[in-house]
Amino acid sequence: MSGEPLTDEEYSELGKTMGMLFQRIMRARKEPEGGQVAALGMLAKCGPVRSSDLAKNLFLDQSTVSRHVAHLEADGLVEKVADASDGRATQLHVTELGHKHIQDFWQKRIDAMREGFDHWDPADLRTLTQLMTRYVEDFSTIIAKTQDAKNGPTTEDGTANE
């Protein structure tokens, strides 16, 4: 590492800037049910899993994930299938329609990002990607430690379940 550590003011400015970014992303979203899209995307990435495992992967409580899954199932994007290893349990599977939905969602996101970053130098974008990936990994570790310490999951907005 090089340079002096950031001051509290610099961390504050970084936090405000990231907060503004996330606020603007949320306002600009055309997809009204972000939690459902996140659940569908995670299922598409991780393959068939139990609802409880999906909740852990999303850092959400089980009741929140159950609501998302119920909507996804009603829309024909996800189906519950008996777990071959435990007949009492079910696993969540993304349907063909669900895979198409998530692919369309990501293509829209890519198109919007391409438009927003078309004036950026590709090397800067690659650096930004590396730094943001590192930040997400570090932040995920912090969240996991916090959850373990509190011995419980968080709600959809990231606050602790009490």
C-alpha cells in the first residue's frame, strides 16, 4: 500500500459518493421488484438450491426470500421440485421463462452501462471493475462477520433482524 491512510473526512466523502451512486441506481431502475430479480439471478447463477440456502446467499431472512419466491413462482419464473436427497424438502429451479427473463434483464443493464460509459477509457473501466469487485468481496466478508456475531440474518435493507 502506498500513501497516507484516508482521514475520516475522506472516508465520509467516499461513503457519500457511494451512497449517491446507489440512490441514483435505485431511482433509475426500470425493474420494480429488485429483490425478485436478485433472487432469480442468484438462482440462475447457483443452480437449484433450497430456499434457506438462497436466503443465506442473498444475505436476507427466510421470510423475505419466501415472498420473492412466491412472486417468481406465480409468474412462472421459478418452480419448486422435490429434493432428491431429502423427500421432505424442495429445491428452487429457474424455469426456461425465468432464464429468458434474467438474460433480458442483464442485456438491458449492459446496454444502459455501455451507453453511460461510452466516453470512458476502457482501461479505466477495467480498473473500476477490479476495484469494485474487491470492494464487494471485502464488504461481503464484513456482512458475514456481522451476521455471525449477531447470530442471525439481516432484513432486505441490510439491517439486523431483532
